[in-house]
Amino acid sequence: MTSPKDVSRSRTYSVLVIPPQDYLRHPHPTRLHHIFERFENPFQVTILNMRIRTSPKIRGSRHEVIEVGHAARSMLLSYLLGYADFHLQLVNLIRKRNYDCMILSSIISPIVPLLASGRPVIFDYKDIYSLSASAPFSFPVRTFVYWVVRFFEEILLKFRMTVVVPSPSLQGIMRRKFGINAEIITNGVDTHVFKPLSEQEKKSVREKLGIQQSDFCLSYLGSIENWLDLETVLCALEQVPHAKLVLIGGAVRSSEYLQSILSLSERKRLTKRVLPTGFRTQHDAAEIVGASDGAIIPFRTDTELSQVALPDKLFEYLAAGVPVISTRLPSVVRIFGNSIHFYDTVNELSQTIRNLIVEKDQSCCDVSRSTPAENYDWGLIASKYQCFLKKIVETGRRPQTRSDGSDRC
């Protein structure tokens, strides 16, 4: 005779995922891509993806991906062109398929909780969307985008959904601003891709980049937008003659900030020491980070967006085994305070680089060492998310999570 426990184990969970960016074409694999591409049986996942990029598919998916919309050169125009198509497909899917739950990580549709008809909806709120969506633009477009997105945010957050956030700081804001007790499931890293390199591997990568072994190679990985403070990094480079900065990434929405940084490096005569590589595959990016002598998170600290940040790049830097330098981001300080070199000023950053140069000269590479990122592998994060969803679907209750994102399922 089959026990209730055996039935629970054998059942299938159908999940509809609505990602925040173009799931197949975003330059970086997104949070939900990392998590749900690791979902296997008993989960059946459908991705309802709005195409907002004109580029061809960068990556595939192990799941069913239903694409809607019409990509245009302007992302805003892409959203407008695909808005009606998205909702028609959404209504059709929900009517025809009895999904066990829905993962919403986009503010494109404030009516998703209504269409769910009582089924669980998880709002995966990766940052403050009204700020991140408007940040790359200049006035008055920035103001327009901010208030439009905030309007949708306000509507969505009034529904009784389970909200998941990636950082303790964002959890605190959700509690103070909206009275929502959000759950924490942090970002993570693919530790099979980002890992320490041997001295020979480092040498090979640096030779391809034209970086001498005697140079101090500082890398930055990610989008280059105006929420960064790369001006301070360039000023610090002026004070450390043998330091070079490798920018692994580019502009996702607006290239204005990147161009201003390249122009500033030219005026400071740092052109030969600032090396933009453009977007790279995860494998290539991991090699460059692993071959570096340090990696930096130069987020501005005077914005609310930075106050809630716990970026993927932090986990990737740590997994690569290189020293991490960062501005004082509250969640980073809280979780990894003892593993990071923090700075507030140009002089503090330049002194940190000098100290790391001394340490580099005095130490040797040990590729077998453990890193603080081992407990944040995307495989483990995906398992926590699966556990989280099972609990919600089966009991209607949210499992309790600790402030570091670990669960009690």
C-alpha cells in the first residue's frame, strides 16, 4: 500500500516562471537562470519569456521556453510592443495548465496574482526595480521610468504573495517600507566554473591579455553602468604605477557611463592600464578573474540600490580565490565582513592595492584551498529553492530561513 509520504515523493510540481530579463539573451546568466536550469524531476518548469533583445539566443534551456514579444532597438519599445502579446499568452497558459505555483520576478504584469486564482505566487524581488530600471537613464527619462516602474511595484507588493529577496538589507527594507516579511534566498556561484587557477594557468591567461607577471591585475566583472564608482578606482590607479584594471563586461542598457570612464582614463593617461574586454562567456570571465591579483566591487554607496546589493560577482570572486576589494555594502559587510578588503576613499583603495602587492610577492598559489563561497554554489541554492517551493505547494506555509539565506526545510 502506498503511503502519503511515497505519494508526496512521486508527485510532479509544475511551475511557471516569469523572469525579469530576456532569459535567453541577457549578457549575463541571471539569478533565475542559474537557479531554474538546475531544477530537475519532480519539477516541470515553463519559462514565459518576453523577448526584449535583438541579439540571437546566447544560451539554451533545459525547460520549455515560450517566447513572446517583438525585440526592438529600444528596450522600452520592446516592452510596449510585447505587452499585449505577453498577457494573451499568460492568460492562455494559466487557463489551460494547472500550475502548482508561479514565480514572478518581473513587474511587467501586476495582474499575475489575480490570474493565479488562489494558487501560490512567489515574487522573486532581486533588487529595488524602480531604482535599477531607471538608473542608467538621464533626466527626464530616468524620472519617467522610475515612476512607471514604481507604480507597478506598489500594485504588486499590495498582494498577499510570498516575497523572496537575495540579501538581508533588502529584507529589512521590505519590512520597513511595505510591512512584508520577505524570505532570503541569496545569489550564488557556479563553483565548477569559478575556481582558483594554478600559477601556469594564470600565466597563460595574463599573456593573452598582455599583462606582465610583475603587474598588479585588478579585475571588475559585470555590467558597467552609472551605479558604479569607477572614477575612484582610476584615481587610485594613478597612485599605484604597476596596477592595471581589467573591465570584464559592458553596458547593458546605456553606454554613456562606460564611455565617460574610458574618456576619463584617456585624460588621466591610463589608457594602457585600463583594459575593457567587453562581455565574455562565463568560462572566459572566470579565467580572467582567476588570473587576477584582486577583484573589485566599486559600487557607489550613496544610493539605496547599493545599500541592498549582494551581487553575484562577490560570490564569483570569492570562489576564484582572489582577494576581494569592495566599498562598504551593508549585506556584504554582514555576511562576508572578515573575508573582504573594504575601502571608502581613493587613498584607502590605493593603500589596499599596495598591501596586496606586498602579499602577492610574499605568498605562493595554493589551488586546493577552500573559499567562503563553497556554501553558495548555485546547485545548493537551487536545492534550497526547490525545498522552499515544495513546502509552499504542499502545506501552504513558508519555511523559515535564517538571515544568511539557509533554510530549515
